[in-house]
Amino acid sequence: MASKVADLLYWRDVTKTGLVFTGLVVGLASLFQLSAISVLSNLGLGIMFFTLFVRLTYRSMDLVRLNDGTHPFQSYLDEDSTLTDEDTIRVVEKIVLLIANLITELKRLIFIDSTVDSLKFTFLLYLLTYVGLQTNGLTLLISGVICAFSLPLAYKLQQARVDKIISVVTLLVDKTKETVELIVSLAKPHPPPAPAPTPAPTTKLKLKAK
């Protein structure tokens, strides 16, 4: 499954990737004017009309002996899409582990386990409020689809230049993080030093004993 997704994102089969990319963008853009039920039902009708037309065309060719009787979609019918018990358990474990890690990370950020990380999370939420005022989730989803199909190919074509830019940005982020951590450590109140213990009055006790 992962290899098929990688093949789509890296445009190894231009025809298939073009169809998937165009379908996703057009389908998501249609949600601006139509409901999700209308888009899905019309998409299903279009697929069914296409497959029925191809199947009936091949059937007609069989009747006039212009075809050897092969099914036009036999390769898709023969493809094994079932999951074994091991595959199902593996997928469920990955999903549960992902959810558990997400909950743990949110708890760590919300309850201030690390001041720097919580401040970055707060700043991200603050930026998202402005993003929400300027756009909506559907626009972000379409932008995400476009980036998913364009950025891997752009990185593959300009890998050396992109790696150089990423290394510079990473170095800048690390220096900024060190500076923020230093400021936070200096701003933290330091506990006062413990008072020195008072010496025991041994001299007065000796004088009284004499």
C-alpha cells in the first residue's frame, strides 16, 4: 500500500497520477457548491456509467467475434484486496499507537511539561486563529492535496538545493531554540540559599558548669 502511494506522489505513472490528482482536486473543489452526498453520488454514477459502457462494448465485440472474450476489468477483479489476520492486527496496532502518542503529546503540551514546547504550541494555536479567519478547512485540504502531489516531485528534481536550504533553516531553528531556552532559564526564579546553621552555645554552658 505504501509503495502504491509513493508511486502516485512521485508521478512514476503519469497517467494514473494525473487521473487521481485531477479527480481529488475537482471533487474537493465541487464541495464549495455541492454537498458531500451529491459529489459522492455523482462521482459514483460517473464511474458506473463508464464501467458499464466499457463492459457492454466488450460484450458486443464478443458477439461479433472481434474480441477473445476477456473481461476488460479482469486485472482489477483478480487483485487481492483482502487483509489477513496479521495485517489487520498490525494496522490496528499502528492506529492505537498513533492515538496513544497523540494523547501523550497533548497532555505534555497542555500541562506544561516543557515550557518551550508549550510556548511553541500556544504560538501555533494563535497563528491558526488567523488562518481560520482567512480561509476554511476545505481550502486547506485542497492546498494539502496539491502540496502532496507537487512537493515530492519538486524535491526529487531539486534535492541538493533543497537539502542545503533545509540544513540552513535547521541550524537557525536550533540557535533560536537555544536562545529561547537560555532566556527561559534566566527568567525562572531561583530559590534563596539555605540559611547557615547557628552554632551551638557550648561556651556559655561550660562557664555555668564552672
